[in-house]
Amino acid sequence: MDEYQLINGIQQGDRKSYQILVETYQRMVVNTCLGIVHNREDAEDLAQDVFLEIFRTADNFRGDSKISTWLYRIATNRSLNLIRNNKRKRFFQTIEETFTGGRNRASEISENRSDQPDQNITDEQRSALLHRALDRLPAKQRTAFTLNKYEELSYLQIAEIMEISLASVESQIYRAKKNLQQLLLECYKKKCV
């Protein structure tokens, strides 16, 4: 079944076409979300939302791009929205903790961290450190970098998904790499692991 037949089937309400779409693209959508939100459960929830949105809005698909591009775009937008919403929640929790005398997360982290500078960094710690650094990047840089490095998409595919020029993709990825280097270097100097 080609893409036209698949979308046409979904637009007609054919459950088999929808099932084929999910089976074909589920791993890609979950991995895209996971690369942005860094949490398997959130990524799986987001993937379900993406496929529900596809089912509800299939009539809006114009066929200007591939189905995979459409899915990447929706998955990326949903993931970035989740991150934005979580940042707002954390901001308000911090304010609440300030006024209620609650402990903040930074003090909990510093209490849990070992003060031994010679301690080896595990792969899990490196991964967590990288994810924290990625989360500090501007949204466009994080998205372009994630799609390129985690999803192994070409710059041309990323340009289509993000609806920006090829030169902009190159610039976003270059800036993301430079910013990540700087963030990781600062962390290394501060021994924040």
C-alpha cells in the first residue's frame, strides 16, 4: 500500500489503513519524542497523541510532503509543547516552594551528589548530563540536533519537517553543537556530575 492509498484509507475511516500507519511509523514517532523529552513514558504517551491527531485530522493532509515528514512535524511540536508546559509547572512549583519554605531541587541534587571528584562517570550519568544540556538549548537548535543525531535525518529532511531553509538547518545544528560543547565544558569545570 503506497502513501496515497494509506492516507486515503485513513480519510475514509478504514481501520486497517490506520493500523498499518501505526505499525509502520510507531517506532519512529516514539524515538523522535524520546529524543526531545528524554522520558520513555512521556514519549509513548506523546506517540499515542500523535496518532490520534493523525486519525482526527487526516482530512487536512494535503500530500505536499511525505507521511513521515508530517508525523515528524507533529511529534516534534507535541514534544516541544510538553517541555514548555513542564517548564511552566516547575516555575510555579519553585515559586510555591519559595513561599512555603519547601526545599528546592538544586539543594536536593547537591546533597545527593558525591563530593569525590575522582568518581568515575557512568554511561547513565553521561546520558543524563547530555540530556540536561540538550534541554537548555533553544527549541529550534534542540529539534534540529535531535532529528539529525538521534533520528539520523538528513539536513534536507529536517528543513522540510521544521519548515525552514537548508541553510537555517545547518546553522541551527552548528549552533547546537557549539552550545552543547560550552554547556558540557562548564559542567565539567564545575564537576556537576
